[in-house]
Amino acid sequence: MRPQAPSSTSTLPRRDLTTLLLIAAIGLFWGGNWPAVRFSLMDIPPFSLRAIGFSAGALMLLGWAWLKRWPLAIIPGEHLWLAVTALFTILGFNLGTAFGQLHMPTSQAAIVAFTMPCWALLLAIGLLGERVTTRQWLGLGLGQAGLLVLLGPAAWQAGFEGLAGPAYVLGAALSWALGTVLTKRRGSWQGHPVVITGWQFALCALPMIVLAALLESPGTPANWQDSTWIGLGYHLAFAICLAQMLWFRNVNCLTVGQSTISTLIIPVVGVSSAVVLLDEPLTFRLLLALALILSAVAIVMTQRKPPP
């Protein structure tokens, strides 16, 4: 009797492999973006940095869609959804993380920001009708413990100055979580992910341009450091264009838990790159907080298969 050939179901389907590769790409691109933004902020104020990033993202993505001859028009039923999700997913998150990095180390900011899946789970209870398991409640508790360990007694004793950075970044995480859940709540989008993301950037660029012109005076680009140019280039190409577009694609095609799994990679890459590139200290408290929050995210996004 000849041995049976292995079943085709034992191999990873091409669609699943593509999804895993996209998840890994998002994690790496956004993880490396943390030190890239910190380098950029050395010469470029926050509103100006976001005005540059959002404008460049809109031009590159919509220009690419125009060259590919994808429809640039957004159907009327998606106008409000596009604006609201852009407000929370792009504007709120990017502003909060930029101001947060001016008040706290980048490695710590990366950890606080990626408590996002925990907040997305809580928001999904009311907005998507999802049920929370005992394991997921445990994950939420671990996430809160990670935040307390990361902040430590010194931050609380310092008052507003010590908590300003974490407050900015925590607000960014909540904003991103709400935007992600609302994107999923909309259901199937008719527009191409490149077009949707491009218009979201265009909408977010307008208030940033106005605020930058009124409140900031960025230095002459000729006087920027080489590290600023490198950080800005990475930020525009990998974080603004590629990762944001892939994120919208994954959120639109997968469940909230599946789409947010890429966030497991981001704080690891962000902390590691901040330690190497920005010479930030790698302390036991930082590692413990990272372990707690990664455990929380893993538990939150793990769903047990129903019994046969």
C-alpha cells in the first residue's frame, strides 16, 4: 500500500501567506518609523512634520492611483466614513505620537502606543457587538499593569510634566483604536485602498498646513541635519505610504483581532531601534513593561477554536 500524498490543506494557502507577509511588513515599517520620526523632530516641528508627511502621502498615493487608472472618485456613501476614520486613524494618532515623543523617550512611547489592540477590543464590544472572553479580560489587565510599570512612581510624582508624554501617546492609541473599529464597522469599502488612504491623507493635511503656518517657524531645509533627511525619507516612503495603505487593506479584509496582530512586531522593532539608534537605555523596567504589554496584546488577539 503506497503512502498517501500529503493533503493540500497542510500547506499554507497563498492568500494566508500573503497576509502574513503584509502583517510582517507593517510591523517592520511602523516599528522603524519611531526613531525616524524622532530624528525628524530634531529639525522639524510637529505640525510641520505632519503637514509634510500627509501632503506627500496624498500626492504619492493619489498620483499612483491616477497612473494605474484606478477611479479617484469616492462614492457619496463613503464620504463621511472616510473623513471620520481619517480623523482618528491618521490625524489623531500621528499628532499624539509626535507630541508624545517630545516629552518622553521614544522606546517608552512605542510601548504605550501599542496598547491599541486592548482599547480596540473594548470599543468593539459596543460598536461591533463582539464578546469578550476571560482570556481577553486577562489581557486587558496585563496591559494596564504594563503601563503602570512603564510609567513608574517617578512619572506620577513629577505631575503633569511627567505624565504629559504618556497622555499624548495614550490618546494616540485610543484614537487609532477607534479609527480601526470604525473602519471595520463601515464594512466593505468600494474604493481602492490606495485611493481611500490618499484622500484620508489629503483631508488630514489641510488642518496641519494651516496650524503649521500659524504656529510654527521650521528652520531652512538647507540647515537640516543628515539624520533629519534620512528619518524624513524613511517616514514618507515606508510609514506614510506603504504601511498606512497596507493597514487599511488588512483592516478591511480581516477581523479586528487579525488585522491588529501586526502591532505585536511594532513595539519590539521600535524599542530595539530606539536603543540602537537613539542610545536610549535598555532597563529592566522597560523590558518588563514590554513583556507585559506584548503578552496582553497576544492574549487579546488570541481566539480559541470552538469545540467540535
